[in-house]
Amino acid sequence: MTQPAVEVLDLAMRYGDITAVDGLSLVVSPGTVTAILGPNGAGKTTTIETCEGFRKPQSGSVRVLGLDPRADARELRPRVGVMLQNGGAWSGVRAHEMLRHIASLHAHPLDVDALIERLGLGSCGRTPFRRMSGGQQQRLSLAMAIVGRPELVFLDEPTAGLDPQSRRATWDIVGELREKGGTTVLTTHFMDEAEFLSDFIHIVDSGKVIASGTPAELSGSGARNTVHFTARPGLDTLSLMAALPHGTKVEETGPGSYVVTGTVDPELLATLTAWCATHGILAESMLVERQTLEDRFLDLTGRALR
């Protein structure tokens, strides 16, 4: 059996009367991009910081690459890359100096000049970190996290504040890390980013994992998938509903405009078209509209990511 890249079991973290993490468990498989999503205050940042070794579990356990992120920090440090929200660089250090310093700490770092070129950091090489734009700081933080060729990398909001070109470059880098067998744990406020990059997603709220699955599984697992079609006004919607799978709803939202809501699959579509044919009805403009990942997230948490 393959050892998980990250394994969190019954993690609990409390700060006074506030429970930040409440018996949370999750697994990150090696060689995947796994997103941990949740609204602000859900507990995801505390969980990630515990995995990174910055916090000690109050109860439960955390294993990273099979090791304890605090007790085995010396052994893990060369194998794990971390991109922090606050940048992680000294305020007065110049961008290229910082990246070359981080590279020097690793046995087989990436080509620093090539990484600088790829992430568009050439123009800010002599600029102190504190004077760099937010986007430049983000790109430098990403470079610092990956320059050592880590087996596992934690990326916290990697594209926040980036322009579209830099955002796409970041996506390409994450994809290449996966292709080379690396593992990425990602937090993001962009649903399209999570959906595009992730092999697997854990949704966290109130300190617990409330749903897990692939992007397709999560977005398709709710009850809000619909079929829109037009036909002559005044169809017998009760008769149609009786013919369709149990739990399906049919509504005429306007004259000749119908919405079928339920588990939309080949069986439902075949039954719908067969019913129309039996009753001599020509169904036009039929459109299947599936629930998005963002729809599912809002259903589960009742809140947007931001």
C-alpha cells in the first residue's frame, strides 16, 4: 500500500473558547494536486500550518511523508516546499539574492536563472522585498517554495494578486510538479483554479472536512442538475414527473419553457424524450445544465470562499 504524502487524523486545535479545528481527518495521496477549500475561519489555515510544522497538534496526529512535521523537521525540511501568505522573505533582501540563498541550501536545486526568467522576476532582481509589488512577492514566494525540487509543496493562495499571464505560468508549474511525481497541497479562493488544477478536493467548514472527492464528483453530486427545454405550452407536468425517476421535479417556468430538476443522467434524458415522443410533443432547445463546484460549495457551507 502506498504511503500517503499527508495524513491528518482527528486533529483538534483550540484557542481559548474558539475551536479552530474539530476532529479533522484527511489524506493527501502522493503524486496528486489536492486542494483544501473552505470559507474564512473554516480551519484550513490552522490545519495547513500544523502540517507544515508551525503548530503542534493539541490532539490527533499529523504525518507528512510518513514523518512528524515537528519532531522530524530537520529530515523533512529538504523534502518539503512551503509558500507562505506573507512571503517568507526578509524585508530588506533583494529578490535574486533571496532565491539564490534558498537554492544554495539544497543539493540539487532548479536552475535559478531559468526560474527567474519563467516567473518574470528579472526586472525586480535588485529590488528589496518590501518594495516589490504584491504580485512580484507572490512569484518570488512560489520560486522559493519550488527551487529545491521538493517531493511535497504547500501552496497558500499561489495566484492571489497575479495578472492573468503570471497566473497561467503558476498553473503550468503546478502541473509540471505533478508530472514529475511531486505532490502539491493547495489552498485557494479561486474555484476555477481548484477545479482546473486539482485531482482531489477536501472542503472544510467549522473545523471539519464536510466533503471530499474529485472536482467532477463534488460538482455532480448535488441535486441541482437541470434540463431546460421548450415545447408547446401547458404540458401535463404531473404526468411527466410521474414518468421520470423518483425525486425529479418538473416546472413550467414560462409559457412553453420547462425545467426538469433532479439527477440528470442518460436514464432521465431517455425517459424524458420517450415521454415526449409518446405524447406527440416536439421538445426543442434541450439544454443540460450541471451544478458547478462553486454551486456545490455554497450548498455545503452556505458561504462564498471570500
